Amino acid sequence: MKSWLIIMGGLILWAVHFFLLYLLAEFGGSGSGVRLAASLCTLAILGGAVWMFVAVSREAPGDPFARWRRRAAMLTLTFGGLGIVFQYLPILLVDR
């Protein structure tokens, strides 16, 4: 189970971010408070992704599976981070 969480960590964070932004947009409207909440959620989740990336990159892989798991985790964290940033962009681009 630990390996799955390590490998899928970036995608899980991306999904959590998606659902949080969806809930904020659906029930919060489009006020400045919602924008601030979305910004804080995005920063917190991106911080978690960066923390996980650093933690995974500092692992000393011993066997081939650990090396593969490390590379896969770094790849999914990178894609998840890009997805989080692209989900946040419309908040910046919408008229206030």
C-alpha cells in the first residue's frame, strides 16, 4: 500500500485540488474570499507536492523496484503539480 501512495501521490493531490476548487466554485460563488481560499488551497497542495518530491528524491534506492518507484513518483508529482497550476490559472484570468 505504501508503494501505491508514493507512486500515486501527485495524482491524488491533483484530484484533491480539483475537488476543493470545484466545491469552492459551486458553493462559494466568485467573491474575493473564494479567490483567497482557492489561492490558499492551491499553495498548500503545491507545498505538499513539493515536500513529497523532495522526500522522494532524497530516498536512496537500493533495488530496481525502489529505483522505478522513485522515478514513477517523481513523474506523477511533476504531472500533478502541472495539473494543479493549470487548474488554478482560470482563477487568475477571470474578471474581478
